[in-house]
Amino acid sequence: MMPVLVTGGTGLLGSHIAEQLHRQGQAIRALCRRGSDTAFLRSLGAEIVPGEVNDRNVLRRACAGIDVVYHAAARVGDWGPWRDFVRVTVDGTQAVLDAAAEAKVGRFLHISSISVYGHIDGPGRVLDESAPIGVNVHRWSYYTRAKVEAERRVWAMHQSGRLPVTVVRPSWLYGPRDRATLPRLVDSIRRRKLKIIGDGTNRLNVVHAANVAEASLLAADSDRAAGEAYNCCHDGVLTQRDYFDKLAAAVGEAPVSKAVPYRVAYSAAFLMECFGHLFRAKRAPLVTRYAVWLMGRRCFFECRKLKEQLGWRSTIGYEQGIPAAVHDLLRCDLPCPSRAGANDNALPENTPALVKEAGASPITYDV
């Protein structure tokens, strides 16, 4: 069996893709940044190739003799210099595409995001893969802009005939080994700082990373999936309030009861973004417009195409998955921001009172 390459294998989704491949007995090669924690990948028997995602010499070696590339590497988060997003997400994707085409890889499975559709909203609005990408993207939403451009590079490569590609668009990921979003959510719940955006009845696009990994393997192995894009963005029905209540119950805390109107949170986030960019802040603000949209949006993204064409179903549901993810986090006993002495949720003393009152969850990104 020819080996497969996973980029971004030390991240949440990349590690679950590697885990699913290991369960199938697949030989795994993983491109990892030097200095990253590769212990989990090594426990799977993965061959580690150290190097940057845009180092073309390293990529040639990494892609040699490879059957499938699972490209999950990207610059995540919604704060930081635009050049960093370009270097990793855009230029890095192009470099992996070129190396895969040169090595005549059989399939390039690109992990995109439902964020590529743009910051669309509207009560009752449902979007599928037929919707255009890059619509109404916020000016400073560098993560989304970079993912849109990266996906366009992927489609250009496919249309050139040099490389068969498939695109999977996950949504807000959670699961074991989530070291970005869950620690901050749990910390906010413990400190009674988490607030519902709006009335909390909006349906969330939240999906377990293991379920997306299974979808990725299905798509990479299907001839029908070549040249196709698939949303993989929910595991059933889950409202914003339901999600926070399930997280709070898993932590042993009371349900989240405080709420802030969507427009108030959105306006406050815009002000914080303006302050951050004006003063060139390196640390992300408490909340951004992207985060408010992520939690409070009233539109919904559907994944019927993935179910109908490839037979995908969520293996792990919310009732099982959410408590297990929280217990994994607590078992590792990772320091939350407040305990670590570096409170990422703190606002400057001169922040307007309205902004402080509207403080929302520090969620920063989809995949």
C-alpha cells in the first residue's frame, strides 16, 4: 500500500485524519513544523518529515511515492498579519499543490472551510455547495480571505488537468486534542464570562473532528468525488444554547444564562477590531465580528451532498462527543488562561463600557 501524506497533522483535524488512516492500516507520512509536538503522530507509526509547508525542497521529498495528499495545514485564527496568512495558507497550499502534481499524486484532498462562502447571514437561509465563495468577507477577516484564495488555487490546479482534487469544507470543529477553542470556552464557563449571542435558538454548524476525518477518507477514496466539493459541517441539530449547556454540564457548571443582542456584540467586536488594528495589537481582541457571526449567525450550512453521494453519516453525535471532548481536555489538565497568569480574555482598562458589557465568547475560527 502506497503511503499517504498529511499536512497539518499536529492540528485538531489533521491528527484525526492520521488516526483514521492508522485504523485502516494505512502507511502515513506527516509534514510537521520543526519543534511541533509530534508525539501523537509517532504513536501511530507515522513517518515525520520536518519542514515548513512552503519549503518546496522539503515538499518534493514529502510527496515522493505518495498516493494521496490530505492537505490540512493552514494559518488558523482570525488575528495576525496578513502576510502570515498568505505565507502559510495561500503560498503554502500552492507549494503543496505543485509538489503533488510533480509527483503525480493520485488525489489531492484539500481541507477548506465553510467560511469560504463568506460572512453570509439571514433567518432561515440554508446554503449548500452550489453557493458562490468569497461573498461579503469582512475587511480584516484574514483567515477567511486566505482560505478563499487557497481554494481558488486548488480549483485552478484541477482545471489545468495536472492534479485531481477534492475539497472538504468543515465548519466549527471540536473533539479530543482541541487545544485552541475548548480550553478558552471551558475557562469562560468556569468564570461565568460566556454569553449567548442573541436568544440562543440559532442552529450551530458544529462538527466532531473525527467525523470530518471519516468524510475526508471517504472522499479521497471515491472516484465520484474527484473535482467535487463537500460541506461537512454538522452532526445533527444543535442550537447555540444547547451547545453551551452541554459544555457547562460536562464541566459541572450551571447553564450559561447571560445573553447579549447580536447587533450589540457585532458592533462591540467591530470597535475592538478597529482599536486592535489602530494600535497594531499583537494579541487578538476579546471578540471579533467573525466570532460573533460564527456563534450567532442565523443561516445554516447543509451537507446533504456528502451523505447522498458518499454515504457519510456522523459516527459521533453531540450527546457522546461533547462530554468526551471536555473530559479529554480536563484529563490533560491544561492550564486555562486565567490559571496560567496570562488572561487572553482581559480587556484594556480604557475599553468603553459598552464593549466590556458586550463581551462575548473568545471563539476565533472554524477550521
